[in-house]
Amino acid sequence: MSTFLDGIRFSVLDRSRTREGEDAPQALRDTVRLAREVEALGYHRFWVSEHHGVPGVAGSAPTVLAAAVAAATSTVRVGTGGVMLPNHRPLVVAEQFGVLESLFPGRIDMGIGRSVGFTDGVRRALGRAKEEADRFGEQLAELLGWFTGEQTAHPQVHARPAEGLRVPPFVLATGEGAGIAAAAGLPLVIGDLRGRARLLKAVDTYRAAFRPSPWAAEPYVVVAGTVAVAATEAEARRLLIPEAWSLAYSRTRGTFPPLAAPERIEGLSMTEKQRGFYEAGLEGHVYGTEEQVAEALERAVKETGAQEVLVTTSTYDRAALSESYRRLARAVGLTARGA
């Protein structure tokens, strides 16, 4: 392994993906189990996500799930990747993270995104319109103000127990949010590694526009993407098949399904459109043997100047997923906790 990756943090985001033949409660319990595994392997953070009304994703309440993860672990940082702020009132988000930080001091991260519900029906159920995302910068400023006691939107109101606590905030972005993170002086989490040119442009924009804040004195970049590691390149690529098919299905059927076994997917009859989305879903990720992945990640870190890599891998076989994280930890030189 190249020593270039020394000092680079590696973290995990798990989206609590469901599998065919498995219920959502099992997916949530497996997220907690995976958190314990990656903590032991030496990963820096373990984050969970927010999705509403999606058959293939069980994680709908990230702060609740983060509490379960934090209770089941002891040293890994725990957070959200992320709470979608346009879906919520900033006061409630501040209160939730205030409770988390009070219960697990010094271990909680507050990853915030600007997405709204996946479909019109979900947005109506949440009481939010698509346009709510356009107010993300304003909502973010209010959220941070609840922690500092400086918010002005609601005079005489205080967030308890959040006010006065320091919960590190991160802005999740795919491009446009980079400018918001820079203006707010917050760390940036950006994906994905497949769209390298777009990613580099957003990172350059972020660094050029960054304004130091009480939350961060200088830019901090976390690049996010899928990483799959196995004994051979072919085996690693096979780990990508379930997620690629779920993406193709969602693009053509309008719903994101549970993950299916690779052998079932390989026997499917796909339309030309589905085949195109499926093949595209397999390309551009970081996958291969330990040596191949270490080299690819070294290139990505050099190009982006990132201080951290957030791995978001999903696959049908949970044992193979755990093995991928073990191999990745070895490839990038993580030190196992307690070793």
C-alpha cells in the first residue's frame, strides 16, 4: 500500500438497504451490526441516511437510527449522511442532535442535505414542496443559530438541549451545495467518485469560496462513493450488480426496489433502456483487489485533495459486504481498534 493514504480518514455510510426476502426491521438491525464491525476495523465515522417511502431503504429516521448505532458502539463517530433539512423544521433537527450529543458527547456528527421527498406523494405526506430545497441556505443558517443561540427567526425561543453544544456540521452536496457549504464555512461531503470532472469543479468552487467560520477554520473535503473489494476484480465487480439493477429499475419503473441476488439479476430479461441504465450503474466505481483499490483511491485523493473518503457500498450478500470492508481497511492501512 502507498504511504500516500496515511493520514486520510476512511468512514462508512450505510443506507439500511433491504434485500429480497428480508423485512425492513432486519435491515435496520444489520446496520447496527455493521457499525460494530467497521468500528472494530478502525473506520473513523459511521453514518446513516434518510429516505421516505422507498421499498428498498429502511432508514427513514436517521437520528433515531444514529442513537441505536451510538448505543451499540463506543469509539467510532456516529452521524447522519444526512438529515434532509428541507423535510424538517430546523428547531426540531437541532433538538434531536442536541439530545444525541448529550447522550453520546464528543461522538456525534450532523450531516445535513438539501434533498426533498423522492416523489410528489412523499413530499405531500411530509408537508413539503420541491421548492423547499431552494431555501436550504436560509434553513441551514437557522439550524446553526439554534446551537449558538444567535438565530433571529424566532426571538425568545431556545433549542434545548442544543444551545451551547458543539455538534460538527457537514453539508452534503452533489454540486450546487458546495457553494452553500463554502459560504457557511462548513466541511463538505461530496459525491460521487464516478463523475470526477464534476466533482473536481465543485471541490475547486468550494475551496475558492470558503469563508472561515466558528465551525471550521479551513476547507475540509469528504469525497463519497462506492468502493468494492474482493479477492479478484471480477468478484468485486459482481458486488456492484444488485445496486446497479435497483438503480435501473427505479429509473424505468419509478420505485427503488430491495436488492436482489446477482444470479437472479443476470437471468433477467431487461428492456434496452433498463440494460443501458444497468450497464451505466456498473461503471466508474472503485472496485477490484486490495492493490487495485488502494491505487484507485490514491489517485482520487490526489486529484481532489480530500481529507476523508466516505464509502457508501451496498450489495445483496451481507457477508461479502463485510468482507469488502475488511479488505478495504487492510488495503488503506487502517488500524483495528484494540489491536
